[in-house]
Amino acid sequence: MSNCNKLGIGLAGFGTVGSGVWNTIEKNGELISDRTANGVSLRITKILVRDPAKTRATTSAVPTEILTTDWRELVNDPSVDIVVELIGGTTDAFEIIAAALLAKKPVVTGNKALLAERGIELFAISRKMETPIFFEAAIAGGIPIVKIVQDSFVGNRIHSFTGIINGTSNYILEQMTLRGIDYTTALGEAQALGYAEADPALDVNGWDAAHKAILLATLAYGFPIDPKNIHVSGIEQVRPTDIKFAKSLGYVIKLLAIVREHESGSVELRIQPSFISQKHILASVHGVFNAVSVNADAAGESLFYGRGAGQGPTASSVVADLVEAARDLAHATRHRGFLPYRETGNLVPIAETTTAYYVRFDVTDRPGTIAEIATVLAKHAIGISGTHSPVNPDNPDAEFLDMVFLLHSCPFGKLTAALTEIESLNCVNSTPVVFRIENLG
Amino acid sequence: MSNCNKLGIGLAGFGTVGSGVWNTIEKNGELISDRTANGVSLRITKILVRDPAKTRATTSAVPTEILTTDWRELVNDPSVDIVVELIGGTTDAFEIIAAALLAKKPVVTGNKALLAERGIELFAISRKMETPIFFEAAIAGGIPIVKIVQDSFVGNRIHSFTGIINGTSNYILEQMTLRGIDYTTALGEAQALGYAEADPALDVNGWDAAHKAILLATLAYGFPIDPKNIHVSGIEQVRPTDIKFAKSLGYVIKLLAIVREHESGSVELRIQPSFISQKHILASVHGVFNAVSVNADAAGESLFYGRGAGQGPTASSVVADLVEAARDLAHATRHRGFLPYRETGNLVPIAETTTAYYVRFDVTDRPGTIAEIATVLAKHAIGISGTHSPVNPDNPDAEFLDMVFLLHSCPFGKLTAALTEIESLNCVNSTPVVFRIENLG
């Protein structure tokens, strides 16, 4: 370490977020120093880039001599005390973080996919080397949920998280709700506005939210979670008809990440489009904003809301982590324990998770269709709270149509068994689409 | 300090919150140890009480030998590493905190009135003794806004806070809104439910919120603020007629704390009942909940919502501070800088603060009343966006009535000059009531 309070930072990656970190330190460095004991001073001393010749949109000039294209040079540079990984992906990023930890250089990263997929390996190196990984930017961008769970709620048993933690999905669902447009149109607009990537798969299929939810669960419950064991469904199947129907019943459709500890100690973790009451505060999470609602035994109900992505918010979280890393380095201390702090834990099998449901069937309409479906549901002892099929006034006798069933609470496994049977009925033309109806209290 | 990781705590005060701290440590002590580096272990070793014989509603028995009625004994007890002040008030509490700091024992307190009124003295002792005061519980109960501002947003310049930070007022206003009841009835119910004190003055007159807002401003802008220099008005003058009128225009009335840095660097700080859009997320803050919306240069817009008072939430914040204090003690470090970190700063004079307004006049109605009032407003170049007076269908020709004016944005000083003149009109029977109309974007 170059000095107790002057910390050298190596930035691996210098895209939007990297430039944001540069600008924030440039603009608010003095303020940071004022606010911290002994005046922490952050200085970026090395930057890993793909193309050193590229023009950078930073608020002050970046000296070319601190640029490098070789990550080993960055990690090993003696001026670098802390490594910030911002290149994304799960291969090179893994190598960089592992090498930094092995060199006892604390790591700051926003790479949720890497930590969710290969966190177990990296956390093990971190613990062995007694060198922390900070990842505030990995969950919900500028919302400081990691620090809230680890520090502010350290005295709380967390009962549950309910999160809207993918801004792209939230934006798309909201546009569909406000304007009645379909999924493809809304996605195209989100891409045009830069809210969705050219390849939006991870955002819309629920896996970006799932990565974040896995990290939340590990923070709260302390055990590693294999992404293979959780249930994830995205928003690709949401249609205007679903949205309209939800609205008519006083609901709004949101992509929710649910993380919940059962009394048994097992943890329920699932990502699904869900009906929630229009009156619930999560229904007021608009556009690309994120929110995480936390239910904890001492603090009760809380909600943390903010920008889940973007240059400034992500940089805000990276800089907070840098200041924490700097403090730890300056005093050779460590505040938070290492993750995971329990070796194993149990997930609630998805088949056992229980909510009410909205199910849309693509049916060939004829007398008896409802009866056939209802009979199978009855056989499985699943209660129906309502059925509906939108009648087209121009074609009231349409042969193919959407038929919607609202079902009382039952375990998901029971529902899927019934739906498998229903799918094989002649009158049903494709796999039924299921959304959860969440009672958020 | 008895041991690096085992920390002895002296609780000054053992009412609701003190018992909550006892219970939380009892229930979640192991969890705290799991989550913190080197396993922080908190133990309450001394408790200041008024009456040692009183029965305590704690989840485990409190040994009578750790009770004392002498605060000096508590502060000086060698088993006490950290002092938690929970007795409230600004006299004995001051003595206890000052003595603890002078003994180099970190202090945790939730005493907003003390810190807002006499913080300058205590912070000076804290700095001189290099011993911190933690006060997460002093602002918005279980919402970790202190840590968010000091740590998570350390890299941000804070543009503004907009807070609903008095649960009692929020509860009363909401009941008035939902049920059309008047202020006195709603206050009585709040008292019966334990949401308002027998003496509710500080809650309803805005000063409890003001104390918290002063602390928020000092956290964000670093300079001490004299309570005498800020503008505070409470909810006592809100009538059903105001609520109904707000509703009809798409607004809801909330007691808002506004803290905002102007471009000049001066800080606007005021507490007032305000009209806000029903669509704004702050309008969804129900019951006794609190919320603080933060606008920061990097993180953008955020909102932090939760329980602003009560046993569990307050204990949650006290315990988080204890863990932070324990970490600092264990390593003889300090993370946050001392407050205030600037010697002085400027407040924006209330006369220069600018919003739109809702003004209710108690008038003697006769032809010319509106003209007289409007003429004075015109003279002061204050634009009127609407006037209204609720007609009583049973008595359409009532002589005395409420007349409401909605006014375009202007500096508050200009408004008060006009209102002074209007108050002297014959047709106006009492001091006009003014609420702000906030454009929260």
C-alpha cells in the first residue's frame, strides 16, 4: 500500500461505469476526504483498456501512461492497492479478481453474473487470502442494499426480500401497461433508448434478476446457492391481454424476485412475473428504477428504491466500496465477515412454493372447454376464483382464444401436475402461461 | 476495553427501546457474530434505570446486579466499553454523553432533540477526544439513512432530501384524508393507539421532524445549524377542508422536511405541510411509516422507506451502530470523519425560498371580497392559479367562510408581505393559513 490514506486504484475496464468512477473521484474527491476519518484520498493509478487510442468521455484528461492492455500489469502494479473489476463476463473477470485476491489486493466489482455463477470459488480465495470482495454495485446499482443488509441490518434476521431488480423488465412492463403496446414493441423501444442491450436475453429472461437475488440470499442467509437450483421465469410471455386483465382486477404485473426464509430455515428463491396490488408501494416503482423491499425481524418492513443501473448510480456504489476498502487497508482491519458464512443451507423446492395464480390457456373454444379444464383442476383439488375470456366484439364466435383462470393458492407442484394434464386436452393448443399472484400484505 | 471482540455495553435508559436492544442482542447475537469479521460479540453489562424494582418485559431475565440508578456508575464501569444513551431529554442525557466521550467511550444515541439543540457542544468533545457519537436511531428510526449518507453516498454531492420523517403527523394526516375526520379527532386516536405521546407537541408542531432534518443537513453539508434559523410549521392548522381541496386537485397533504443545497452552496431547510402529487412515491408513504427521498449527483434519485419509530426498528439502528463502534474499538480505527466537518455554512433565508402556495383565508363573504384579496396579491405581483370557496348547500349565503387561493410560485417573503397586508383587510378575520405546493418532479 502506497500510503495510509492515499489509495491507488486499478480499474479493469473503462467503459461507461469506469468513466463514471473516474469522474466521481475527480469531482467529489475532496468531499470524500472531508467526510472520512484521516481524509481518504482515492487516485486511479492504472486502467485496463482494450484500445488505448480510443477517445474517452471523461471530465478530465486521462494520462495515457496509466493505460494498459495487460490485466497482469494492472494487478501487479505496485501503485495499485485496490482492483476494480468492470469488464464483465465470467472468464477474464474471474482471472483478474482471483489474481488480485492472491496478491492480497481487495477487489471491488459489480459483476453479478460472475459472483452468482462462480462466487463460491472467488469467495473461497477471498477468505483464504483474508482479502475482501466488495460488490455493492452488483445488486440494484446505486441502491446500497449490500451495505444495508450487511451493516445496517446486521442485528436483524431477514424474513424476506421482495425486489424489482431488473430495470429493463420493469420499463418494458410499464410501457406495456401505460400504452397497451406489445412486448416486442416495448423491447424495441427499450433498446432504442439504451435501456436494453442489443442482446437483452439476461434482462428479459429473468436471469439478471436471479443473479442479484442469489447474492441477496447469500448475504442474508450466509450459504452458497447454485443457480441451477432456483426457479427463474422472465417477461417474454407477458401479453397485453394479461396486463389488461391484471389492471381490471386492481393488479399490476411486475417481474419480482422473491427471497424468503421459511420457518424451517429453508429459503424460497424465485423470479417470476407476478400480479401485485396497484396499491402496494412496489407498484409505484416506475421506469428503469429498482426497489428492494425487506422484511426483517427488528426493523420491520423497509423499502429501498433508486436507480438500478447507469453510469452515476453504479459509480456511486463502486466509490462507496472503494472508501470502505481504503479504510480497511489503512488500518489492516476488516469489518464484514466473509461470505458465505455457512457451508450449506436448504432451498425450498419450487414445487412446494405456494401462491395464487393467473393461468392463460390458448384454447379452441367450443361448448365444454371450460368444463374440461375445470374438471382437471377439480381433480387436483385446485380452487378456481374466476375465469374469463376476452370476447372480441368483431368476432364474438372466434374459435381460438385466450382463456384465463384465476386460481386459489396451492403449491406450485400441484399446479404444474394439473397443467401437464390440461395441456394434453384436445381443446388446449399450447403450454399454459402461468404468473404468480403475490399477496404482499 | 475488555476484549477485542467482546464488547461491554452500558445502556442508559431501559424503556421500550432499551428492552428492544436487550432482546435483539439476546435473539440475534449469534447471527451478528457470524456476519462480522472476527465475530463481534455484544454484551450488556450495565443498565441505568430509574426504578430497579420495576418488572421488565424482556425476552430473558435481566440480572438485577447490572442495574444502577447512578449514571456515573454506568459510564465509569470498567466493563462498559460503549455507552448507549436512551433516556431522552437534553440535560441528563447531555451529561451522560459528555462524560462517556471524556472517558473515551464511544456513544450510541437516538436523541435527535439533544443532537439538534446541543450537538455543536457534543461534537466538539467527540472530536477532541477522538471518540465517535453514532446516531443512526436519531433519524427515521429503522431506516439506515445516516449510514447511507455517510458511507454509501460518501462519493455523492447531495442535492436534496425530501422527507416524511414524523410518523405521528403522517398517521394523523392520513386518517384525516381517508376518513374525513378532523385534526383533533385524529390526534386523539393516534394517542389512544400509542402513535402520539400524551404531550404530542414536538410531533405535531414540526419540531421533531426539524431536529431530524437538521441532522440530515449536517451529515450532507457538514456545517452546524442553529435550530433558531430554520422555518418550521406543523400540522395543527390542517383542516378537512384543506385535505378535501388537495384531493380534488390530485394532491395529498404531507408534512415534508425539505433540505436542499442551492447552486450558491447555501442550504434551504424547512418543515411544512405541503401539497404533493398523489402520483409521487412519497404519497404512498402510509400510516406511521417514514421515508427519505435523496437526490444525489452520482446516485440520482433514491428513496428509503421504513418504520420511523418503535421498539424493533430503533433497536435495529442502535445495534448496527454498536457493531460499527465495536469494530472501531477492536482495531482502534475510525471510519467516518467527525461532524461537523465545515465550520460554517449558509442557510437560505426562508423569505427567499420559492414554491407555489395554497392559502386559506377566513373571510366575511360579501361582494368584493375576492376582488380585495386579489388586488393586494396583484400589487405584490403574485399570480393566482385558482380560487375556491366551498359552498355549504344548506347555507349557500353563509357570511363567514373559508376562501382558498392557489398561488403561482414566488419567494415566501413576497407572499408573507402580501398576506400581512391582506390580513389587515376588513373582510379577513384571522391570520391566513399557508401550505406549500411542492413540485417534486
